[in-house]
Amino acid sequence: MKRLEGRVAVITGAGSGIGRCTAIELATHGVDVALVDVDAEGLAATQATAEQSGAKATTHLADVADAGRMSELPDEVVSHHGRCNILINNAGVLNVGRFADDRLEDLRWIIDINVFGVVHGCHAFLPVLQNADEAHIVNVSSMAAFAGIPQNAAYSLTKGAIRSFSEALRAELVGTNIGVSVLFPGAVGTNIMDRARGAQAARLAKFGRSRIAPYLRRPPEAAARQIVRAIEHNRPRVLLGPDARALDITARVLPGRTRLLGRALDLIT
């Protein structure tokens, strides 16, 4: 994208974490933001901070898993901002534990948000983005897209789906005004661990509050900066963190070796 100033960005999961930091980072570049989340208080906090940079920020309560609600958002955004140039599908959740212990309702929950949330966003906003002189889509995946991670089978499934979907969408939109980027973060310091479901959710949440956790996770502001660079330079893939880069390389050089990680997890769970 040749310029950011004066553009309008829609950001899902904007009430906290990567979504909030991305909204704030874009606002500092002169981008107006439409903030989407199920957390009204979180949206209000993000809005207040984004507006300190002089950007216009609007809030939109919506569950990305709700196709009907997502289909209403483009008209809302255009009515408030007049246009839309950037779509960032960031909203996501985590399910952790052995697949054999997973409840079907939790599997549907994570697929509805992580996969259909991205699909709903792209499907609803593509017609609006096609009317812009320049436009860009960023879908947030994970390093779990590179290799199936034991005790994260459902999460790996959803993030792998985002990777494949985004690559196909980018190929379909070659030669148009719309670029597509995929962010593959490693461990990031957000509240996703606190909201996780699954047999190991309590254990994961406890780790997230431990003293060591901050040293193993990158700040969400780092992800926000990478997202903005991806938009500016139309980067197809963005890897965030040494853990993401290491897993990407390992999956290429030693495919199918995650069973070793599974054995290690067996010893500590």
C-alpha cells in the first residue's frame, strides 16, 4: 500500500492484545479504525487510546463467528467512515489438551471463531475493498500452521486452515487492488491463554501468569509493527519471533517429527 494516512482499517479482536496494539499502531500512522470485538469495555479502552493519536475510532460489537452479524458490518463501517481499505482478521481463541479429551462443542467453538471468523470477515468486506483504490487483508495465523503441535490439535487445524485459505485468496487477487498477508506469530503476550478451553486450559492459564512467561513471549506491540509493515510492503508471509522461524525451518527440514514433542509433553503432563 503506497500510503497509510487517511485510510480506514477494520480490526477484529480489537478489544485487547494484538488487535488493540495494531489499532493503536495504525492510528499513529493516520489510519482511522473500526474496532470489532465481543468485549465492549475492551473496545472502549482501545478506542480511547487510538483517538489520542487524532484518528477517528468507532466500536462495533460483533462475534466473528456470527455470519449474519458480520454481514452487517461493512454497511456500518462505510456509514461511519465512508470507505474501508484494510481488513485485519485477528480475533482468535485457543483450545489446549489431548484431542481425545476435547469436547465437540469446544471444537466447534474454536473452528467457528478461528476459521469462520476469517472467512466471514473476508466474504463480507471483499466487495467494499474492491471499490477502494488500494486495499489490503491481513489474516492472523500462528506458528502452529507450520506443524501439528501435540495437545494443540484443534488450534493447529484452524491455523493451518487460515494459512491455506490466505495463500489461495492472495493468488486469486493477484493483479487486483487488494493485497493479502498472513502473520505467523510465535508466543505472544496476550490474554489468549486466560480464555483458553480444553483439558489443559487451567494449567496453561497458570503458566501465563508465571514469572517466566514474559521472557518466553513477545509483546503484542511487536506483532502490530509487523502487521503495519506487511500492509505497507504487501508481504505475503510474516513470521514473528525466533520460535516461529525455528518451527518453520524444522517443519521444512524434518517434516513429521512433532512426535518427539509429543513424547516430551507426555513427560510433563
